[in-house]
Amino acid sequence: QGSIEFSGFETKCIHSGSRPDAETGARITPIFQNASYVFEDVDDAASLFNLQSFGNIYSRLGNPTVSALEEKLAALEGGVGATCTASGHSAQLLILFALLQPGDRFVASRNLYGGSLTQFKRMGEKFGWHVDFVDLDDHEDVRNKLSDPKCKLLWAESLANPGGIVTDLEFLSQETKKVKVPLIIDNTLATPYLCQPKNFGADIVVHSTTKFLSGQGNALGGCVIDLGTFDWFSTPEKYPSLTSAEPSYHGLVFQETFGSLALTVYLHAVGLRDLGPAMAPMNAFLTINGLETLAVRMDRHVENAESVAKFLETDPRVSWVSYAGLSSSKYYDRVGKYLPKGPGSVFTFGLKGGFDQGVQFVESCQLLSHLANVGDTRSLVLHPGSTTHRQLSDEARVAAGAGDEVIRLSVGLESVNDIISDINQALEMSAP
């Protein structure tokens, strides 16, 4: 009897990477809370250290529980391989470390999570990297910045945090292919259930697994997923980490030796080895469990968010609502193309009372939790101007969609009437 290929998204969420344990028969992926692994003999150890065979050496480089999560995430995004890390920020650092050299530049959306804006600008300078932030809808500026011979990549979020901006992925893909640099998409807010960046020309996907993928605010993590679509040898001088001899592995050339797995192997064998941001096995286990319900959770997140956004749009105490699921949004048409199941549940709205009312609003919420996270089963609220984007200049905050009056919501899975009731009373309590 021939084997059947099961390809449904929900099936992958549950089964990809999560086979019964060969040793014990355990159906749930075990937590391998272990630092290092016994070699069969000296030759086995040498083969592993020389990257002549794959296996476990030390949990900074790889761990069986983490590997199961990596396999699952690669399957969900249609990738060839994945590298999990301790946090979303460390995943970002890892990919920049692999692709950039001192003096290089890269282009990034100006509408990113505030922590990413700070990391790219401040940390990048210490590594000798320069970022050019652009309005992705200013096509001429995007093309101009990409044309710089030192530009090595373009970075964007499929669904921008905090404003819920839907990115035109196909345009970005067309432009990056012209100059032969990879398109990196942070798919954290959309998740692979709502958006498949590979279908629109992305080359690499990055996640903060802390958010919707784990889904319950209990496990930090990040992931880089190589979609296997970029040929590093097309411009070998741009990416020497992958196309030149690696001294620490006796002159091995990653692209030549590992082909489409070159980036994933490099991120493990060099990135995790040298920078060290390994994901904890317990966090991998919790994320694996969270992923099993990703599809059903995201459907409810979207359903609740749409109801909350419609309530806010008709409320005279609110000056504007930025949710792409509303027909009034300038990104509404892009939703049908890039996010046919809905534009997520993180969005912003503006209060007429500005900064002071924003602070009072979040402090008046009783059901919504005031904290710096998104993608939880619980509904979350934040005033970005006083928290996540506080370290930016006033001009940069406004450009990033985090002005004084802005409130960010991450709509959870509670009864939607209760969510709206809490927002309503907070609006009353904070009214100027």
C-alpha cells in the first residue's frame, strides 16, 4: 500500500516534525533538557564537528526538541530549513550576521516594531552596518536605496507592527530580484496561516515565535526560515559567509557543500556557535504545543479584531482606526490578495486627547492587560509612545505609526462583548 501525502495546513501544525519518539514511543515531542550528547566514537565526533554528518553535539548548536520545532516551522512556511533562537531579536541578529559585512547597507521599512528600528539603527552601527529606512509605498525611494552597490537585503513586515499596514510583497520581490538581493519578511503578526510570503516572492521569513505561534505569552523564541529561493552564487562577492571558504571548517564553502541548505547550516554551525542565542528546549516544547492550535486560534483572533475595530470606527471619542479589515482602510484591497483569511488582530487607533489620554486609557483598562507583547490568548493594550517606541525621536515615532495619540491593541480570545465593554469603559474614564 502506497503512502499518502497529507498537505493540509492544520495537519502540518499538528504533525510536521512531531513524530512518535523512537526510543519510548511517546506521542508528544519530549523535552530534551540536555546540554551535550555522547559520541559513538572519535570518528563520529570528528565527522560531526567537520559538518560531514548531521547530529547532536551541544545544545547551543542544536537540540532534538528545538529541531522538531524547526522542522514544523519550515513546513508551515514552505521552507527548506529553519533556525530557532532565544528570541525574535536574536533571530534578526543572526540573519544580519550571516549576510552583512562591515560597511554594508540594507534597506528596511520605516514601519517596523520599535525594538527592530532601534536594533537595526543602534546595534547595526556597532557592527559597521548601515540601515536605510524607507516608506515602502514610496516606490522611487525603495528603488533608489536598493540600487546602492553595498545594499545586501531588504527587510519588511508582512503585517506591520503596530499600525496593521499590509505590505505589497510582490512589488518588493520584483525590485529585490532586479538587484539580486534577498527579500526578508517578518511574518510574526500574520503567521503562516494568514500569509504565505513565499507565494509572493520572499526569500527568507523571520518570526518572533513568542507571539501568535506559541500563542499564550509563556515562551520566548525566534526563528529564521530559509525558503530556498535565493541563489547566493548569483552574486558571490556580496555574501562571502556563504560563498567563500570558511576557515573554522577547513575551507568548506557552505553554498557549494550544502546547496539550498547553505544558510540554515551556516546559521547553526557559525551563527549559533559564535553568537550563542540558543532556544531553550522548554520554550521549544511550549511553542510546539501552541502551534497545534494556530489555525483555530487565528480565525477567532481575526473575528474578534474585526468586531472591535468596527466598534471603534463608529465611536465619536475615537479619531481614527488603522485596521486593514475595515473597508475604509487604504490597505483593504491588499488584504484580499495577501491575507485572504483576515489581517490579524493587532492594530492601532487614535484618541482625541493625545498623549495624556493615551496613558490614562491604558491605565483604565480592567480586562485588557497593559503589557509589551502581542499575540496572546489574552487581549493586550499598549501606548507605544510611552513604551515600545519611547526610545525613538518624536519624528521617528510618528513615521513608525506611534504618535502621541496612538493606542495599540492585540485582540485576544475572550468573549468579544467583554473586550468591547472594557474598551468602552476605558474610553469613558479617560475622556478629556
